[in-house]
Amino acid sequence: MLEEVERWLTKRSWSAADRPLSALVAAKRRSGSTVSVVLPALNEEATVGAIVAEIRRSLMEAVPLVDELVVIDSGSTDRTSQEAAAAGARVVHRDAILPRMPAVPGKGEVLWRSLMVTSGDIVCFVDADLKDFSPDFVSGIVGPLLTDPDVDFVKAMYDRPLGSAPGQGGRVTELMARPVLNLHWPHLAGFVQPLGGEYAVRRSLLEQLPFPVGYGVELGLLVDALHTVGLDALAQVDVGVRIHRHQDGLALGRMAAAIYRTAQLRLARGHLVRPELTQFERGDDGFVARTTKVDTEERPPMIEITEYRGGRLAEPSQEPLPEHTAHTRVPDSYHRRTG
């Protein structure tokens, strides 16, 4: 490990317990910063309601830490939107945001569009499939941004069990992301969970970064943040244990391919010869080859989008949406912030 990374680990790695809620609320009051929490969600009716309810109860009602809680539904076919709205989130459908640019499938697409319908100076992303959710997943990673003006990007770190096996989760991290980062971006080798979906970032940084539309978004943002603000502006916070729904091997392969493609673009800014992945499943007559496209699109930095710079949204889509997903108005504070 680079000596610079060893120093970074001692200086920029903390525990959620290092900053009690009372200290965070006081720091937030002094700084005048606002905090938005965004949950990207696709068919997460079993977990999204409990996460929303806990954030509201612990970080909005008990203490005024979170100002805005938004669930972006990326096309769920179950009751994700209803469960999130009932628990107290503002629910916005992905397709209602910036409708002049047709949405493409992918987590990164949803995170990118969320900047259009949130107003916080600090944006905190949390995956919607977490079980036994703790508010530390939010307060822990927001904390350094409220207390240290030199920190711009904070990742959560945690244990990831696989069933009853401790530390065996995060298979794509260990087999793809960690080797790639260590080999090509050794300054990021100190991140325990580089692909984790829980991280908080200053809006002023997020709006400068391109967003890979799919699974490569976490690696892409981390690498680009390093090049934009430097290692010392990045940090990580231990929030305990992360329990969530695990993907099967084929899905992990698709994730790994998208992550590799994201890394490859950042290494050479070139083009893949064949942006497809062939996998095999056993059928009645032997193995069947199935080929899927690898994400090959990225969204530009949000600051380049006319509607964002102008402090307003595009005209709403003409296609009717459920009533609880139709609200996409930018708060007045957003207009004041952008002028």
C-alpha cells in the first residue's frame, strides 16, 4: 500500500460513533447546509418502507438532520412506490424527471436524475434493499461533510455477510473492483467498500461528475472524484453490518462486466470492441448461451444540463403517472441556490 494511502487511512477513516447526532445537528445549524437522502428503488416493496420510516423517525422527527427524503422509482412493478409514500417519502418516478431525455435502465441513470429533483447541499444515496436498517447508514456518512469542510465525498464501510458466512459478501468487489483499483488507481486501495451503495457527496462535486448509467456508477464516481478533488477530500465511515438481498452468479457477472467497462473507459477513454457479455445457463438440452449488452452509456455532468443550470425542471411528461409519483417540483431553495 502506498504511504499516502496509509496516512489517509488514519486521517480519513472513522466510525459512525465518532460523531454523535447532537454534534452533527449543531454543525449543520452552524454551516446552514441542507441534506437530501435519495433511495433508488426497483421492486423493493419488502424493504423500502422500513428504511424510509426509520430515516423519518430518527433523522427528521427526533432530530432535524435530514431535510429531504426522496425515493426515485425506476419502473417498479410491485408496490414499491406505495410503500415508500406511505412511510413518508416523496416518491418521484424516473420517467417524470427530465423527460426530453428518454431514460435508460440502470441505477446510475436514477442517481443522476435525482439531482434534478432534490435540493440539498449534501446528497446521501442509500440502497433500498437493506434489511435491519440503521440510521447510522445516513448520519455516519453525512457527518464528516457537516463537520469538516475539506471533505467532499464519504463512502460507508461495513461487514457484508453472505447468508451465515461472515465477510463473504461483496463478491464483485473482491473479484473485480478491488483488483482493478489496486492495479490502476492505487490511491483508492484504502476503500473497504468501493462499490457500496451508501455514500454522501457535496452537490457541488456531484454536479461536475459524469454518471455511468448502470452498475459501474459507484466505481466511476469514486475514480472521477479522486481526479477532481484529490484523495484527501475523500473519506469512509464504519457503519457496522450491511444485510441485503444478494444477486445470483449470472447477475454478478453482468455487474462485473459493467464495472470493468467503466474502468476501461477511464483508463483509455476508448471504445470497447464488443460491448456484450455471453453467459451460460443449463437448459433441457444442455447449456444455453445468453448474451446481454454491457452498459455503454454515461450521462454528462449535471451542470451541463440546461434545465439544471436554469433551476427548473423540464416540462412534465404527457404520459400519465400515478398520483403519488407525479410531484417533481424543485423546491424554492433550489432556485435561490442556483440563481
